[in-house]
Amino acid sequence: MDAQSQNLRVLHVYRTYFPDPPGGLQEAVRQICLASSNFGIESRIFTLSPNPNPQEINAPEGIIIRRRSWAAPASCDMGGIKSITKFHELTTWADVIHYHFPWPFADILHLLAGSNKPSVMTYHSDIVRQRYLGYIYGPLMRRMMRSMSAVVATSPAYAKTSPVLTSIVPQNRLRTIPLGIVDYRKDASSNSSSQESLSRLQLNNAPFLLSLGVLRYYKGLHSLIEAANSIHGTIVIAGSGPEDAHLKDLAENMGVSNVIFAGQVSNEEKIALLNQCRALVLPSHLRSEAFGMVLVEAAMFCKPMVCCEVGSGTSYVNADGITGFVVAPESPTEFADACNRLINNEALATRMGAAARDRYERLFSGDALGKAYADLYRDVCSKV
């Protein structure tokens, strides 16, 4: 059986994974595993955890293998000898090793394993905040990237604008595969149960905007709160994170009354919010927001979007003037104007939401994601 038709075993490698606190990158890994399983790919995920009990978890996307994270300087989880030996064991199982950048400890694992298996890397984000780490880590990173059979950028914009991708990765090994999500709208609750799940938020059936995700420094939520008094509707901020207290203080100090901090929401509540919101807003102002998986979720639910132009994948998912609006970062006036166009014009929001769903099906669906990665895995195996 040739490489183009045989089933393949792929080992995914990233510093953290479910059931530890969720994030967009963990979800991206999960979706690649789920989507590629329909194209003959068997996945395992190797990760670290501060409490790896149990050490193995059987999940729909594959077996999750965990070892202890002993320290996490600058969000770089570091493992011990047991993680190194387990990783080496797993490389003998895999046909392809799939690294997810950034995680410097993965470079050490790769170097110590000395495996000659085909390896690919999905480059999710530049190192933005911890730039000092980049200077120390640079030589190892360059060696790692040049050893890859292929490096994947998650959007054309990132492939063109990332200084790492443009200067280190040979262009014949650089691919672009957008992230995607397997359609889970079938799990959506009925209208009555959806309304019941949101009763605690007291939304009163009025149009509202939804911000969804972990409350981190690069999410630009300070700009959303600064814009709130000029926005003609309610804003629901669903999620928790390190910026939570700061954002609540900012809203109180500015006398903002139309922002609801929903906190961490259940999956049922998330689905209900996506079903009922007028639009999804993502005011991220830094390139750490490299793609914006929540934008894909909004598009899947036929919702228009408002985001900022930061030179990353966000303005690739959200096509300005077609699926929503893309405005300058940290510009509360522009952001409010874009939001109001959607709040005040239901027909416009519906039309843009339909265009977003069409774009999802063509570029960001589970089938598109799974086929693209399965083809990549088979391609690098055929060249061994």
C-alpha cells in the first residue's frame, strides 16, 4: 500500500492540553485530530500537565499521553526525564511527528530523541510578549525549524508577515493550512432550553454582541470596554482569565452599564450565546492573536464578526465588508461604529452571517482541515 492510501499514525506535541484549562491552541490541535481521523489518520497527543493524573486519557480525538510539568517559566512548560523517555517511546509508534509552535521544550525533545521520522510543525504564533526569550531560544529554534519536513502557517497573512517564517523556513517547505472546526451545531440546544441556559444573564431578547474566550492581555478588551458607552446594545464578555479583575475595574470606573461579565460558561451556554448573539466581537490588538478560533465558531453559526487588523489570521477569517468588519486596533470609536452597523441593521447582519457560513464551509470546515493535513502527512511520508 502506498503512502497516499495507507492509514498513518501521527503524534501531536504541545505543552498543554485538555482537560487542563482550555485555550484556542489546544482546541486547534483537537480539531486537527478529529478532522483528520476521517481521512485515515490515527492521532495521539503528547503533553505536560502540573497534575498528570491520569497519565493517559482516551478521547474522541485520540489518546492523550501526559507527563508532569515541573516548571513553566514564561509559559514554557518543562518536563523531566520521564517526559523525555516517554516521548522517545512514542516516536517509535508514530509515522509522523507533528509539533505545535511555540513550545521550546519540544525542540529539546526533538533534539534528544534523534528520530528520523518525518516531522511537521504548525506555526501558530510569533513569540510576541517574551521577546527576550527569543534571543536565548533563537539558535535552537532555527535548528528545529530547518529540520522539519514541512512548516505550516495558519493563514496567508502570517506566512507573509512573520519574520521567523520568512527568514528561517525554506519556502519549498512552507505550507499554508487554515485552522478549522468540525461542525458541532447539531449539538445546539432547542430555542427553549437555550433561553433557559441564558436566564442568569437576563438578556431580555434584545440584540447583543458576544466576546468569547480567555481574558488575556492581547485580547484588546480594554478597547471594547472603552467603546461600550457608544455601542447601542448589550455586550456579553464570556470567559475568565488573568485580565478579569482589571477589566471589571475599568468598566466600573468608566460607568459602563451595558457590559455583562458572564464568567466561564458551560458548553451549553456557549452554544446558546453563539446561536442568539447579533455578532461576535474580537478586539485583539496584538499578533499574539494569530488566528482567532472563535471567529471560525462564529462563522459556523452564521454570525458576522468585528475584529481588528493586526496582520494575522483574524482578518483572513473575517473578510472585511463581506463577513463583518475589520477595524484599526485600539480604536474604540471605529470599533463602536462597526458594532452599531450590525446592531442597527438586522438584514445586514443576516447577510454577512450567511457569507461567513459560506466561507466557513469552503475554508474552515472539518472536511477542509482534515483533508489538508492528511494530504500533508502523506506527502512528507512519500519523500522519506
